[in-house]
Amino acid sequence: MNTFEKVYKVVLKIPRGKVLTYGNVGIVVGVSPRVVGYAMHANKNGKIVPCHRVVFRDGSLTEGYAFGGKDVQRKLLVNEGISFIGDKVDLESHLLRG
DNA sequence: CCGTTGACCAGGC
DNA sequence: GGCCTGGCCAACG
């Protein structure tokens, strides 16, 4: 099992309408948050893992998103029923905590 | 094998 | 509340 696959597996387990932070995925997988971000970057195709359900600890998104940018990512999240506070995800309501 | 590079996060100013 | 710094760890050259 590669480190990427472990990250992908956890991200795939995120239910619709919920989000996780990079650091949270890192804790579950057992790697540093940087590695999670690296794995997401490797997934820049966006066809393998719903990386739009992974956001910053702050609830903010990323500029270099695979599908085109944070605007596209925000649209995808809203499409799944996730609400936003300004330019950030409403973590209080949608952060998946285990 | 070593140095650099990140889609990060927390702390200090 | 924005910006910088240190720590973190796998992938790349």
C-alpha cells in the first residue's frame, strides 16, 4: 500500500455533504499534513479522489485546485449541500469528526 | 543518498 | 487579523 493510496482511501470515505481537513486526513492515515497535500497534488486529475472534500484547517480552499481553482471547488462543495461562510467552508456544520 | 520542494498547521509578532 | 517562521515527512532530481 503506497502512501498515496492510503490517503486516497480515507478521502474516498468522506460522505457527501461532509469535508475533512488535510491535517485530519493526515492523522487518520498516519502521515504529516504536507504528505496529504502532496498526495492530492498527485491526484490533480481529480478523477480518482474527490479532493474537493478536503479543505484547509481554516475552512479555506486552495488556489491551485486541479479542476480549475477554488471557485470551481467551492461550486462543487455547494453542489453537495455544503454551506459557506464568506469564502470558507462552514466547518462547524460540515467537518467530519470521528 | 542528499537537498529541495510542497493542495499543511500552529505559534509569534 | 494578516504575515513570517519552524516543524513536519514523502516524493523528485
